[in-house]
Amino acid sequence: MKLDREFYERDTLIVANELLGKILVHNSPDGITKGIIVEVEAYCGHNDEACHSYKKNKRSGRTNVMYYCGGYAYVYLIYGMYSCFNVVSNAADIPEAVLIRAIEPLEGIELMKHRRNTDKMKNLCDGPGKLCKAMAIDKNCYGLDLCGDILYIEEGENIVPEDILPTKRINIDYAGAAKDYLWRFVIDRI
DNA sequence: CGGAAGATTTCT
DNA sequence: GAAATCTTCCGA
């Protein structure tokens, strides 16, 4: 069961929490890949110094999709070599999104290994850049509608709040006070 | 038009 | 702990 538009058009922190345990699906030309979302981070526009849409550059070519309504893919290139996949959340004109930081491979594992050029399961999708490479998510996926058939998220197992561990976000030391917000969520089991 | 920086990964 | 590496954004 594919998540619908209403799921995404809510408060970013709620969407971030509820995305845990859901299944990310990419129907690529090479084949289909699926994975359970196990780690996310929330980025809340004007309330969040770490968010790309926070600063002076209110809206730019890169962050434009964050101003859409929820349910779109925000993919950007970082450090010139790695893509990061975000799910745009909340209503239109509210530039917020959820970064998918890690997944647990479900389907198309051989394809992922081939793309990542490794055999180690643990090393396959445990990072934003890694899972994007494993699932072939790149700038071509920028702005895709997650309510479409190419890239989407479906219902997975239900995660109870007790299993969700909030922690500080990673690699945003430049973000001042915002760097201490507990806006990174991981599934505390496995 | 040039320069600087970055929501990372990998190897030493 | 440091390098790799390049698109995007800002200032001039």
C-alpha cells in the first residue's frame, strides 16, 4: 500500500517519525530495489539553521522543490560526489523535508551490491550517499512525485514510539543552536 | 566570472 | 584524521 499525499502533508517531525519502518521503493530501468527506512533526519525550513532553505537563499534552483506540497523527492549532490535523498513534507510554501539516512535492503540486493561494488550487507545502505548509490537515486530523481510509480514509499511494519531513538543530527556543526536539536531518529532495535 | 563551501565516504 | 571532488550559490 503506497503512502498517499495526506501522509506527507503534515508536520515534518511527525512525518520523520512515521517514515521509520516504511519501505522505500525505486522502480529503475535496471530493476526494482526496496529497503526499510531505519534512520532519518528532519529539516525544518525557517526554524532550522541547518536547513538548505533557511538562509538568505530563500528559494534557489536546488531548494525549489522544498516549497512544493509534501510528497516530492528532494535530491541534491553533496561534496561533488554523493547524492542525498529527502522527502518533502508539510504544505506548499513551507520548505521542510526529511532526509533518509539509512535503509535495510529488502529487494534487489544483488543489484545494490553491484552498484555499490561490495558484498558486505552492513556497508550497503548505512549512509545517505550509500543508499542513494545502491538505489540509483541521483539528480535525475529530483522533483519526482512520490505518489507516482517510479519512486515511492509503501506501508511497512508499524514502529511503536518506544522503539524510536531521537538523537542529534550529524555533520551540521555550522548550524549554531540548531545542531543540538534531537531531530535525527533511528529505530532502536535490530 | 571566480571563489568558497558543503545534510559524505573512504582509506590510512 | 585527511583527502577526494564538483555542483551550487554568493559576491564583485
